[in-house]
Amino acid sequence: MAVAVAGLGYWGPNLARNFDELGALVALCELDPALRERYAARYPQARMYGDFDELLADDGVDAVVIATPVPTHYALARSALAAGRHVLVEKPPAMRSGEIDELVATAAERDLVLMPGHLLLYHPGVRKLKSLIDSGDLGEVLCVYGNRQNLGIVRTNENALWSLGVHDLSVILYLLDEEPDACVAHGRDFLTEGVEDVVFCYLRFPSGKIAHMHLSWLDPHKMRKITVVGREKMVVFDDMELDRKVTVYEKAPWKRTDSYGEWQTRSGDISIPKIPTDEPLKLECQEFLRLVAGEGDRTKVAEDGARVVRALDRLTESLRER
Amino acid sequence: MAVAVAGLGYWGPNLARNFDELGALVALCELDPALRERYAARYPQARMYGDFDELLADDGVDAVVIATPVPTHYALARSALAAGRHVLVEKPPAMRSGEIDELVATAAERDLVLMPGHLLLYHPGVRKLKSLIDSGDLGEVLCVYGNRQNLGIVRTNENALWSLGVHDLSVILYLLDEEPDACVAHGRDFLTEGVEDVVFCYLRFPSGKIAHMHLSWLDPHKMRKITVVGREKMVVFDDMELDRKVTVYEKAPWKRTDSYGEWQTRSGDISIPKIPTDEPLKLECQEFLRLVAGEGDRTKVAEDGARVVRALDRLTESLRER
Amino acid sequence: MAVAVAGLGYWGPNLARNFDELGALVALCELDPALRERYAARYPQARMYGDFDELLADDGVDAVVIATPVPTHYALARSALAAGRHVLVEKPPAMRSGEIDELVATAAERDLVLMPGHLLLYHPGVRKLKSLIDSGDLGEVLCVYGNRQNLGIVRTNENALWSLGVHDLSVILYLLDEEPDACVAHGRDFLTEGVEDVVFCYLRFPSGKIAHMHLSWLDPHKMRKITVVGREKMVVFDDMELDRKVTVYEKAPWKRTDSYGEWQTRSGDISIPKIPTDEPLKLECQEFLRLVAGEGDRTKVAEDGARVVRALDRLTESLRER
Amino acid sequence: MAVAVAGLGYWGPNLARNFDELGALVALCELDPALRERYAARYPQARMYGDFDELLADDGVDAVVIATPVPTHYALARSALAAGRHVLVEKPPAMRSGEIDELVATAAERDLVLMPGHLLLYHPGVRKLKSLIDSGDLGEVLCVYGNRQNLGIVRTNENALWSLGVHDLSVILYLLDEEPDACVAHGRDFLTEGVEDVVFCYLRFPSGKIAHMHLSWLDPHKMRKITVVGREKMVVFDDMELDRKVTVYEKAPWKRTDSYGEWQTRSGDISIPKIPTDEPLKLECQEFLRLVAGEGDRTKVAEDGARVVRALDRLTESLRER
């Protein structure tokens, strides 16, 4: 498998390092000559390009990893797919539903991998949530909500929904595996006109489940948390904890048969399962290589990514209405 | 000052005890004969009634405290005001905007006190928040949000908005002292049809401030928290803490003059001021006696109470639309 | 069973209330006339005495509960046993090894119950520790330590060892069920000459186990905690927690067979078992009634109490040496 | 300034990196050829030696940093001083009082720097403790204690006192700036014979102050904490916290003048000052270069280091007695 990484600014170097460690890195692409020089020295075996078209002209490259600025994701992914390359593209892969649907269609047509880089989906703690849900351990899931507050940089070109919410939304949709039928967002732009600093999102699903996100970089609490409320148990994934990433609560509403149909809450043991400390980015890169190699369901990965963009697009529309 | 307490079920006994300790308790009223017997023994000096009209016929009573079930609040408060009595009525004093407006008008006409029992407004921690805001210490307030989760009983006759939200809403409106121009609520009834267990509320104010409430009794986290985000500082009131009820964060967005208009966050000292441990209920009862005695602004207290009911009414309407 | 409570100052009223609720309270004894009057009104069925000898002359009393000031415990317990009464005596039952050994001998001779009021031994959380140890779940217990800091009143007549340490020591000896062969204490009297405010105690047991206590009322941390380190698991009982009184850690040293005899630590799941919320004092009073009724091992209870006094006495001696 | 780093195993590479960044690294020394090769590639400008005597023969080296295994510290430091080199030696610089006193004497005679690498003394949080004490803000300091539990590797060649305690002891002696007149240690070797896993240390100072250390790698709690109890305020340095490294409590004993000479505790505000995030190791390396350059008090630094070794030596003796 021969992988190229395009974009060596903020996150790209981490991707390059991982694919190098996996023995798959063959090329790099970056506009800035200073960065090209630095990474050419670090990865002497990789061919270095200053132009994305030249990279695509390199026949020795099977797959392209796109870690360039967000507004360029869609166009570069489209070119790469058009050139017959498998694509791993940083989140969000596109800014509009129409764009992502087009990318998914192209990838499907040409049987190429189109994988968005939703890092959290490869976090062992999130995987634990998923397995607790899928095993039926939590009972019917009623509500999932995310808190992402006071983390990440205050941005002036991307609001809290796109900058922070994309993480929680990818997890929520992955856990529930359902497309929401209502997407409502509220928020305000306090610091930079048109860029919301505080955003609240409400999602409703056809199954009756609901979800919520509280997103803000203006907040005293540092939070990166996903809470899942099931009818039998409740689970919290708290990414600010070191040793207690996932906590399972035996806490549930409970209809006493001997009373007058009244609900009570029953609360029992709490458990904090050991979560492996595997690096999510490495797991993500390995998954990409597996998909390129023909293992796993490449259609599902692309579709899941599209679902996230569609929801972001609808939430943005809702935010603008108000 | 001669005070009567009506309703000796759940909360009434606490009110009776406080007014007794303040030397103002002269009468009690309760439908249940067993409760009448118990409290007649405890307060032998108080006249005991089994009927609210009889209580109102007692000329020795200046003020009536209404702690009966929620659906009766409005009608009993109306009767008491009509009979020329000052009224302290448990929250919510009414379920509809029209009702509370009518009560306020009656009280104003007859120059009577109409005070809703918003206990949290007399909490020294909430008073601290108010004084921090009013002193300008926090800078312009941008956002206030409340979390009230996994506390209080699962109810089948009152949803999380009315049962839990009334507390946070009274605090939010007290802190901002402004009537919201948008009130949106989302939520779901998982356990009892028509009774929402999980509710999210978004409020927008004419000044541009926003507020949010996360209300739920189906939750693994026990939370009773109000967070205020100011442009200079941020403050949290956490009622689950014993010694750290209020925390002030020197954390603020900050526009560097030497950079390209970019925002950064500046975070400095954290301080946890000592909060007096005075019992809020005692302070509430004292405030009522002061108002009855002609001190303080009785019009404002009634109006503030009405503002809470109007917002609850609009949030309920929003919740029903969806 | 007919029980009398002597001493209605600080803790006695709680004992009186519990024995009353258990239907066993027949008499009270108190020097202060004002307290006598108050409790005579509350317990009209109980005979009231102002003199301990008069109480002992009351033939209708089977058992005496002693909740008078600490320096009087020994003498009153001796009189009560001499008068053929079963005794529940607040901690510490005596201040010297010789005294407690005498009490134990007298009780044994006359086949009377002599139970010290070690409340914590009836705490469901401590019972959980004991059952985890006894079941072998923790593996061999290596070390137990207690932290009791910044709690309780600064005393001028009793040092931190006797005022705070008696609690932890009773638990440690109950858990290990062994008499220490070394008892060393260090500390300092900062506020009142001769009354140590900060005390550290080290105990060694014949089995090789060790224990430690950190006792202080001059401390910023509020702690009431017992930690048990086993070879397989570790457990913490934290009495400042509301819902998480007991936490079990799968954390253990672990000798890798494939390495060069090196030790590593293995850390696995954490679990927080649900602990019943039964009131310890009620359980203690019930236990006393059971012992008086001839159930359970009354010899062991007296002996266990003596072991605590002997260790306190030796620790005091060690403290004085330095 | 020309600095050489000897020992590139565990900690040496960090020292090499820092001195390189400070522009002072001219030579490296390491026994293992594989490590020599690796670091020769990373620092091509530095001369590489496989033998310490050869390093000392290099006239271009002013100062030697010793990061070799603990048992070699003393002998290498002695050789380096004998060769006229300034020395920064990892902790502990020696294992016996006699050895460190000899090193200090040699350094003083030849006016060379002898600085032990007590990293924590350069932590901005510890510096904050020191400045709070020295400013008189805490009032008279009564007691300092350290907790270092469940951190660091289980060692088979070095007990918890030397492996963990050296950190806390260096801080305690730095804060109090006094030589203890009593040093008592208790503990047990559970895993490896002769290597104590759990150690408790008590120190008493001529001024009447006391100190304590709880050291263990067999513990469920992860702790790295130093607590200072002053007569006016108390302070905690908690190195496991991210944003709340130092907490100052206005909590103090307080003799009411209007009462009968009784002590009460007064507790007021809590504050958490912002602590700079400067890297301690960089500050330590800069301090060494300053001392070599003739700034600061090189005698005091050497003497302070000796005080730590003398206390460790006495504690070890005490531990062995029992």
C-alpha cells in the first residue's frame, strides 16, 4: 500500500508519522517551501511535491490523505477520487450536503475508499460505548448528549458547531447509527460577527431517540464528554479523565409493580472498565489501510461520513434561521 | 404580623416551622385530618382549619402562605388576595400567563404582597452571583446556563420543565433581570406519555444575552449548577458542593492588539469566596415578613414571579409544537 | 429488654432516640436539670434520674448506655457492671489498658455484655471492606491506612489521637483482627500545650501487615478515609462521598514470569458497589440488643473493644516519649 | 559555557536536549554503543565519548552533567570535581552522608558548582509555595507533609524512600530551610526482600515544625502532593492537577477572645493562583548555567543538596532499626 499525505501544517505531520510507522508513506505534498524542506529531511524516502496535481500524477501512489485547510477538502478529495485514488480526508470532508453526496457517489462508482478522519470513532473509550449499546447492556437507548466546552482554539473562520460539534456529532451518529429527522441549533456570535461561539443542538431520530450537544469555547469548565442514557444503564465517556474514561451506572427508571404505576429511580453499582490505551490515530490509519486493502465495508464508512456532513449542514441552516 | 400556612403535606411543614421560629405563625390549614392532628400538637398556639374559606374568614390572619398541590395554587392565591390577604405562594404560583397576570393585577390593585416561593433566590450563593454581575466584575454577561439533572423525583403529573426548570428559570431571570424575546424548548416523554423527562430550553434576550437549561431526571450525573459567562470573568454556582458553592474564574476571551485581530483566551486565577451558610428558607420567610411590613419593593417581587410563569408558559408551548 | 441512657449532652440524645424507636427505652439519667426537663417531655414513658446510683437502683433496667463525658466512662461502666447491668459505653470506654482489662474481666465473670460504641464498625461501607477482605477477594492484605483530617472540633482536653484516631483504630483492628506488636506515634501540640493537634501512627502486626493513621484537625483537606492495600486488589472507604463510599481497584503488583523476576503494576477495572444506606447507629443499637438477648459473641465484642484501648494506650506512651 | 552530558539512558536525553536548546551542549558520554550511535546522529556537533575519563580529558568541557545509574553518581561526581569540572548530578548525588559531605567540601575548596538535579525545586508551583511561606502570608508554618503514592515504577534495587521520597524531601527541606533534628522512618518490604514498598517518614525540626512523608507504589490513589499548614493559611501543591496546581485555603485555628480560651477553626476564601507553565527542567538547566557563570549562591545549592542526602541517610538508618 502506497500512501501520500497532502498538507503538513497542523495535523498532517501526525498522519505522516503514523503512515510512515506503518510502512506505507511514499509521498508528501505541501505548498509551503519551509515545511517541505523540514519534512523532506525527516522522511527522505518519501517523494515531495509542492503541487497537488503533480502528486496525483504520481502513479506510485494508491491513496491520498488530505490534511489541508477545511475549505479545500471537498475540491481536493474530488480531484483525488477522479484520479482513481483512495481518500482519507480530514473532518469535515465537505461543507455542504450536495458536496459530500457527490463525493460518496463518485467513490461508490469507482469503488474507491472515501474515509473521513473522525478520530474519536477510533478511540477505545468510544468503541466501549458502542459495544455496550450494541450488546443490549444499556437497554433501549433514550438519549445521548455531548459536552465540548472550553477546549480548542477560539476561531474566527469556523464556528463552534463546525470546529467542536463535528467531533460529538460523528460519535452520536456512530452510536445511534440512524439519520436524524429533526436538527435544531441555537447559538450566538459574541466575539466575531457570524461565527457562533456558543451553540446548542437538538436532534430527534425516527426511533424516538434524542440527542443534544452543548458546544462552546467561552466556558469555565473544560469538558469533552459523551453521555448515553439507556433504559437499564447509563454510560459516560469523559475524555478529560486519565484512568476513568468510561463509567457505567446501573441507574434506571423502574416501575414498581406493587405501587400505583409510579416511576422510581433505582441506582446500583458503578463500574469503570479498564480501557486500552491504544492511540486512536494509529487505529484510524490502520483502518484506512485495511479498507484500501479490500477488507471491511468501505461503502458504510463513506455513507457514515456523509451523514455527519448532512446533519452539520442542516444544523447550520437552523442556526442561521434564528 | 400574623401568618397562616395552608397545606401541610410535603413542603408546608418547613414553612410553618420557619414562621413559628420568627414568631409569626397564628394559623394552619390542611385537608387531611391526620396531618391536622399531628401539627396541632406541634403548634398548640396556632388555630387549625380544615377548610381554606374558613381560614380566610379568620380576621386575625394578615398573610397566607400557600403550600398546597401545584394545580390549586392559582385559585387559592386568588381567593386569598380577594379576601385582602398578603400571599406567599409556592412555585409555580400559576400554570398560565393569563392567570399570573391576573394575580399580579389584583395584588397591585389592592396593594397586597404576592410573593412566589422561589427558594433559590434567597440562597447566599445565588446572591453572590447577582452581586458579582451587578458590580460589573464579570464584565458584560454573555450567557447563563443551568444544569439540573438526576435530582428530584420522577414525576408523572409534572414534566421536567415545570418540576426542575422552574428553579433555574427563576435564577436566570433574576440574574439577567430581563424578559426573554425568544423561548424555545425541546424534549421527550420517555416514561409517562405527555410528561417530558428530558428537556432542553434556549432563551434569547433583547440585550443579546442567551440562556440555556438542561433538565432531566434520567441522568447519571447529579447536577444542580448555574454557570455565568461574562466577558471578563466566569462564575459557577454548584449547589452539590459543600464548601465550594461559588467559583470565580478569571477566564476571558482577549483580543491581542499586536496580532491580526485574533481572539485568544486568557486564563488567570480561580477564587472560591466563602459563602455564608444561612438557610435560604429562613431568608425567604424574613423577606416575606419585610414586604408585608411595607419594606422593599412588593411590586417588583410580584412582577418577577409573573415573568417566570410567562417564560414557563411560552416554553411549554414551544415544547408542545414539536 | 429494658435500656437506660445515661448522659443527654452531645451524643446521648441520638442513642435515646434509637432505643426509643426500638421500643427498649425505659429510663434516662442526666445531671443537668434543664436537659432532664427537655427529655422528660420528649420521652414521657421513661423514668428520669439525676443520679447514676439511683439509676442503677432501678430494678426495671437490664442494660445501661453510657454517653457521659469521656473521663467518666470507666468508672460508670464499672459501677454498672458491678450492679449487674449490661453496658454499651461510648468510645473510648477507658483511657488505660489496666482499666479496660478490668472491665472486660468483670463482664466475663458476670457474663454481662460490655460493648464499646464504635459506630464505624456498623457502617455498611466498613462492613463491605470487611467482607471483601474475609472473602479473599483482595488477596493477602498488606497495609491499611486511615486519613482523618480537618474534621471534628479542635479540642483542648483530648488530643487528635484519642478524639479522631479512636475511629480509625477501631476499624483497622476490626479489619485485621489482630493485636499489633509495634505501636509508634509522632505528633505535635501546636495550639494547646500537651494536646497534640497532628498525630501520625504506625502499627506493625505479627502477620507482617502494617497500618498507619494520619490524624489532624489542622488541615486543609476534609478527609475520612480508610484504604486497604491487598496483594490482588485495593479498596478505599471514603466517608466524605455520598454515592461512592467504597471503591474497589483491580490494581496489583504482578511478577511477570517471562521477565527477569521484575515487578510491574497491573491495573484493571474499578468498581463502586452499591452500599446500603442503613443508619449505622441504628445497626449498633440493634446489635447491642441482640447481644443482651444472648445472641452473638459477647466475649469477642468486649475483647475487641479492649484491643482498641490497649493500642491507644501504647500509642499515647510512644507519643509522650518523643 | 561548554556542557557535557554523561549517561543517555532514561533521563539523560532530556538533559541533553535542554542544554542543546540553550546552546551549551558540546559533548556526550555513554557506555552503550547503540545509544552512542543514536545520539551522535541527533547531536552531530557534540563530541561523543564511551568512557568517562576520556570525557574528563576533553579540555573543551567546563561542566559535566551526570545522569548515569544512581550507584555511580558519587564516584563520577568526585572524578569530575577532581578534574576541575562543574557538576550537575542527578538525584541522589550520593547514598551516604560521608560521601556528600566530601563532595561538598571538594567543590567548595576548588570553587566549583555542585548542583543536585532536584527537578521539583524548579517547578513554578513549588516556587509559589516558597514565596507564600517567605512572604509571611501563611503565618508561622507548623507542618509540611508530602504524599507520593502509586507513581513511579516498582523498583527492586531502590526502595520507596530513595526512589519517591527524595522528591518530597528536597521540597520539604527547601521550604523549611532547616536541618531536621529527628528523622524517623517506618515501612515494609512486601515484594522484594530489603526493598521497602511502603514508607512513612516523620521529621522534627529545631524550630518545632514537623514534616511527614507517605511514600508507596502499592496504592490505589495516584498522588503527588505537598501540603503546608500555616497558622494563618494552608496551601496545597498538587502535581496531578492540570490547572489547579496550587490551592490556598484561608483556614486557620482561631482563639476567640470572648470565649473561654477555646480554639475554633475559621475557614474563609479559597484561591487558586495562576501558575506559569514553564518547564521545570529548562529552569533547572538555566539555573545550572547561571551558577557556572558565577551568578547566584553556589555554596548554598551544594549545601542544600547535602542536607537532603544526610536526611535520607538518617531515615534509612531509622528504617533499618525496626
